[in-house]
Amino acid sequence: MVNTLYFFIIAILVFNLLFSIILEQINLAVRSIKLPDLISDVYDSDNYLKQQEYEREKVRFSQIETIFGSILIIFFFSLKGFGHLQLFVSNYSNSIIVQTLLFFGILGLVSFLISIPFSYYDNFVIEEKFGFNKSSKKLFFIDNIKTLLLSTIIGGILIGFLTWLYTKNPHLFWLMALGVVLIFSLLMNALYSSIILPLFNKKTPLKEGDLKHKVLSFAESQGFSINNIYLLDGSKRSSKANAFFTGFGKKKKIFLYDTLTNSLNNEEIVAVLAHELGHYKRHHIWVNLIIGIIQSSIFLYFFNLISQSAIFTQVMGGTTNTPVFYLNIICFVLLINPVETILGILLNLISRKMEYSADSFANKYGLGQDLGTALKKISSLNYSNLTPHSLYVIINYSHPPLYERLKALNFTNELQKSI
């Protein structure tokens, strides 16, 4: 049984690596020389060539990172590295909580250190080459240190508490853990904009003026109460644009990146926010929450079944005949990967349908054309791939491709109007 599981995990790791590489190559091969009329004005000829080059460089670098990471995990697993690490932390302390924190702390730190050179090259070579990176090297390292500290504190508290729950009642662990995960998710959503976001971005209340008036007027017309509208200094890191809502109940906040307000006109910004408001009005937030609860319930329940088995501990190279909580977590994560991929396809399908629904909400109030031009500008700013392979979309896209969204909006560009 142990040998069968061992080779099954190796097969999963190898298959995931090969599948990822092949899928990226299939998607990279789909490049139209001439874009459909509906999106033909997103790039001029020079920018379209740059976008193609950008896509190739990003994919190739991503594949190098994926291959490196996958080979590292396969070798570490094959050489019983997880078991050796378990032996090290068990010699350091007899407490299962301390062992778990040390185990994941060491893995997390190693993973973080390995990711730094890749992230650095991505930001200061590829992104900078194409004009996206605006971050300084100092800011880059400060951001990473902050991320490491936040992950250590928040992750440590969550993992430590979940481990303590497991020691109290292993049989009901999955049910108790589900409650903790739900509360944690809601808490993070509530605290993100007021505690975590300010650690990375300066938020400034949007000044009184035409944009603020139009945003508030549209929100109020939909019975949507806005607590505050903030402008974020996203341009100090990247030229890419974004906007989002946070909050539940009456305390909803809008955050606009300055890259968005610098690139879109007021009507287009209102249209983008109308799309986001459509997610709230059509209850997508609650649908996603329910889906998340169901998914977490299933995964935690099945983990609970294997968490008390020594077989999974031994597969991971454990040196004991009794189950080890943290080794079984790693084993479960590796085994559940194919299920997550299949489930991800379904979740992406649901997400794409929600995006169409939110688009139609904006279109319903006469903002479809403005939303269309906004989407085209954002795609141009971000050097988005306008011709992804259909299989790649099915597996990886949570948002529909631009062309499909514009068709659903019955968008008519200036080129078509003149014909």
C-alpha cells in the first residue's frame, strides 16, 4: 500500500508538470496575425508584436520556474526529505503544536527564499523591459519582508490553533476546522482594507468632483451604500490597472488604483464599478461563499479520514508507525491535486458565468459601451492575451476572454460603426 501510494504521488507530480508545460505550449501556439474587427483596435501593430513577445517571455519564464519547483519537490519527496524534516522537528520538541509550526515554518521559509530570485527577475527584467514595473529594488525587498512577516504571524496563529483543535478531538477536527476557516475568511475580508492593505499601499480619499459624484449617484440609484471611495498608489509598483470593493453590510468601500483613474475616463470607471456592483446585486459574493464552504467541508472531511492513518505518514518518509498530523497534511495536498484541477474547471466555469452576469448588469443600465471600451483599455494596458486557446480558457480562466465579453455586451467599436 505504501509503495503504491508513493508511485501514485510521483505520477501525479510528473503528470502535473507535463500537463502544465503542454497546455502552455498549446496556448502559446495560438496567435492570430490579424485580430477580429471587434478587438482589432486594442493594439496597434507595434504594440501587438510587443504583446506577443511579452506573452512568450512570461510563459517561458513561468515554465522554467514550474519545472524547477516540480523537480525540487519530486527529489525532496523521493529522498524522504519530509520525513527527515519531521525527525528534525520531533527531536527539537515533543509538542505536536511546536513541531507543526516548525515544520511548516521551515518549508515556508525555504519556499520564500527560492521564490525571491524568480520574482526579482520577473519584476526587474521582464516586467521592466515592457514598461510595467515601477517598483524600486528597495520597495521590492520591503514588500517581500512584510509579506513574510504577515504570513508568519497570521499563518502561524491559524496553523497553531488548527493543530490544537486536532489534538483535542481528531474525529471532529474537520467540523471544528471548518468553523475556524469560515470565521477566519470573514475576518480577513473585514480587516484587509483597514489593516493589511495600508501596509503596502497609501490610500487617499477620492477628492470631491465629477468622478466621485457619478460613482455615488449610480450606487445610490441601486440602493448601494458606499462608506468611502479611496485612491491607491498602485503606480509606484506597476502600470497595470485595477479596482475592487470590500466590506459587508453598510460599510462597503471602493478602492481605485491611480493607474485606472489615469487611463480611463469617468464614464468608463463608473461602468467598471457598475460591473463590480453587479456581483453584489446578483448575490455572487454569497454564492462564492457557499461554494467555498462546501469545498472546504469536503476537503476537510476527507483529510480527517486520512489524518489518523500511519500509512500516509510512512509514504511521506515518516519515521514512526503512528500518524503524524503535519506529514499527513502534505500527503493529502499532493493526493488531492487532481481533484482540485477538476474542481477548478467547474469553479472557473461558474466564475465566467458570473462575469457575464455582472457585465449584463452594467449593460442593463446603459453602461455596456463604456464598459466595453474600459475592458479594451485595461486589456491594452495589461498586455492581455486576446486569442487564448479554448482549452486553456476552460482550465485557467476565471474571466471570459475579452472578445467573448464584448460579443455578449453587443459592443460595437468605432471601426464597425464606420463600415
